[in-house]
Amino acid sequence: MSSLTAQEIINLLQKNKISTQKELAELSSFAEKNKLTFPEALIQRDIISDEELGKLLASHFSLPFVNLSKLVIPPEAFDSIPFSLAEKYKIVIFSRDDKLLKIATSAPPVNSEILENIAKKTGLKVELYYSGEIDVENVLQNHRQDLQSTFEKLLKDGVTTTNVDGTDDPPVEKIVNLLIETAYHEKTSDIHIEPQEKNAIIRFRIDGILSDVLTVPKLLHDRLVTRIKVMSSLRTDEHLSAQDGKIKFHTKEVYFDLRVSIIPIVDGEKVVMRLLTSNLGDFGLSDLGMNEKDMEKVKNAFNKSYGMLLSTGPTGSGKTSSIYSILKILNAREKNITTIEDPVEYRIVGANQIQVNNRTNLTFANGLRSILRQDPNIIFVGEIRDNETAGIAINAALTGHLVLSTLHTNTAAAAISRFIDMDVEPFLVASTVSVIVGQRLVRRICDKCRVSFTITRDELLKSLSEDMITKHYIPVGKNKEIRIYKGKGCKFCHNTGYTGRIGLFEVLEVSKKIRELIAKRVGTDEILDQAKKEGFNTMQD
């Protein structure tokens, strides 16, 4: 199966005089930088609508065009083929009668054997149409997210065994697999299975926000927990202690791991599964959202052969993702990269990654000592949690190693005080730490349903704090109009108005003056004041 390349679409647009060569070349760079497909970039920059582009490509492929967003697709038509097949080949059956199946695709030509098999299995004639890439993806996404109805259908149609008392057992294995596969496709970071008095709620954390996706009977909850324990090699007869495990899972497209945590609460056992999917780490440093000035500071730090680079912030702020993006740049055959992590979240080909194991006394501190005997060039310490690890990491950076690590502090400047609180001598901190990155993640407005409108300065200030930064960045003038954007909500973003997240950063470069202040044991506020004099921008900025 294949579709048109970006260059082929550019040639088609130029042939039809829709845009200039210069504009399309710039758009190609924009698409690459923002990890968009070329059609997505065209539509986002408002050069052509999804429907207009669809009609143009349909004409090129000599296929009739259909706009799926204007149709109500009957379930009996969509369900004529397995969802996995529809997703793999980007096809949607949008109409079905006694004689004919109408199939829309966004990626022609579709494998002729696939169409022949569909015709053979249904006993109907097949007619192929072309539809826009976003149109097809929205339909697939909409059917993907209907987890409750799929679950109820499984309970109704998928009974596997009958108990002695005549009651039926639900297909627990299929339900757990469905849950994990749906979470993966929804780009979920965590699955929460929470028992309540009469039932259990299953919630997905998407873009940092938890939302309910499924309600299951209380009896089924216990069976789901047992199935998850079996998959993660945990004790099924233990219900009163916390347990941690790991599941290796694979769909037809990808293999990934889940980190499992089970704890007893008042109404039963609560399960949280963290999805550790390798594709989540498939991005570069430029994708994180850091501005060019701060990016240059970070590059200067990691291009040195020694010293320490820290990423700080609360849990879930993207610290590890930032470090991984740097390690991907540094990863080369002539360098020995060794990491110690808890857990190993993404695999880096060529790096030596160590998993913390407290049962065998393989702690961050002990593992780090062993790493130093392995002739490393670059060391990544998953997290500096205690005095011992902090001291060893600082000494490693002092003795000719590049050390990268994460630290739980609210701001970049607070990391210095945190080290000193861990009994690390201030002169050692001053000598080793090169750059500290503070960060948070914020949700992106959905590109598919983004709208803009204007409001006055006073209206905007009602929802913001009246501080110096607000005054600095919001234009002065009582009736000054300001254009703002929001997502109105669509099927693609689950009516939230947001898809994906982007980082907000503050990058503190430890200059000569700041080193002197650290050695004098001054407070965080004085270090911050000096950094601002040197051009430091806070996350709030």
C-alpha cells in the first residue's frame, strides 16, 4: 500500500496553480519541524481545505470523492470488516446495501487482494472512493474511543465458559487486551482501575488529564485484577499488600511494556498501569518547544565532555523525555553511554541501560559506583533522590564524565539549594553543574477545531493575576483588543479542545558570577536575581 509523497503533492499543487514553489518549500520545512504530514501542514496553514485537497487527490487517482464528515455511517457498514484491518489500510466502509459496499480510503492504491477478500467474504461488489487523510483518521478515531459499547458487546457476545451454578464467565483476557490496546491508540500515559462500592471505574490519563472511559461490575473488577497479576507475574493470592510488576505487551503494530502498581484500598485493589511505549520517545530536542536561545545553552552543556546537566520539575513534567532526547543526539559508537533508571522507560539502541533493583541492593548509588568502573563517557542517573547518589554523581562529573540527571524541584534555581541540602559542598556544585533546565508540560490547542476571537485587555485580565509579567506581555490600553485562540471541541480531541502537550522551559546557565554566588552559599532568590540580569527567562515568562 502506498500514497503520494510530499513532493508529489507539491507538484500536483503547482500544476493546479494552488500555491507558489517558495510557499510550498517553506511549508515542507514547517511540516518536518512540527512532525506533521504534508497534508496536515497544508490544512493547518490554511493553504487548502481538507475537502478541496481530497477532491484534488481523488481526481489524480481517478477515484470518486466522498466527504465522510458529512455522512452518518451505519454501524452495520463500518463493522463489515475488522477494525484492525480498517486501521492498517486506512479504509472505511461508509455504505452497505444488498449488492454494494462503498469503501473510502486516504491511501490509494489499496492492495487489490484486500479488496478481493472483502468482496469474497461479504459476497458483495466493492466500490472504492477517495477521502481526505484527516477525514478518515477522524472516523477511525471516533470508532476507537467507544470503549464502553465495545466492552458491553464483548460481555454479550464473548462468553467463554459456564460456571457450575449456571452463570457465565466474561472474556476477561479479551477485555484486558482491549483496554491496553485502546489506551495505546489514545496515547494514554496511565490506566487507572479503581474499585468502588458497587462497581469499578476505569480512567485514562491523556495529556496529563484523567477522564472516565469505562464502568465495569464489581465482580468483573476482581477478575480483571487477577488477570493483570498473572500477566505481570505477581501473586494472585495476595490482596492486602502493595505489589509492583511489569507486563510485556504487543499489538499487531508494536511491542511495549507496562509498569504495573497494585495497592489495597477500602473497596478492593486499585491498579495503575503506566504505558512505556518506545514511540513516545521518538522525538528530537527541537520538538520539545524550547526557544533557540535556551536551546543553545543546553547544546553548549551537553557538547562538553564533563560536567552535569540537570532537568528539574515535578512528577509528569517531561524531565525524562528531555534527557532522552539529548541522549539520542549524543548516542554514537565512539562513546560509552551508561544509564541507571527506575524504571528503564525507553530503549536506546547502543546504550547500556541498568534497571534499579532494590531486592538485589542495586540502588541508584550502588549502580552508579559500578558504572564508574565501566569506563563510561556519558552517565544518565534516572533521578537523584538521596545524599549518597548526589555525592557520587557530583564526583563523577568532576572527574571527567558528562552526567545527566533529573531532580524534583519546582524551579531551576531551587536545584542548587537542593544539592546543598543533600550535604554536597557548595564549591563542588559550583564546579560541576553547567546547566539546569526547569520545565512543565501544558496542553496544546487542537489543530482540528481551533478557533480565534478577540477580547479586550480588561476582559483577559479578569482571568489572570495582575502581576508584573502579565502587565509586561499584555498590551496596555483599556480598549485594546487581543486575539486569543481556543479549541471548540471535536471528535478528534474527544471534545476537550486539546491534543498533545508542549513544554514550558527555564534554562539556568551556571555562569562565572553564579558560581561565585553558589560558593558563598547565597539563597535561591539571589541566584535568580543574578540570572535575570544575565538574560534568564522564567517559565512564567
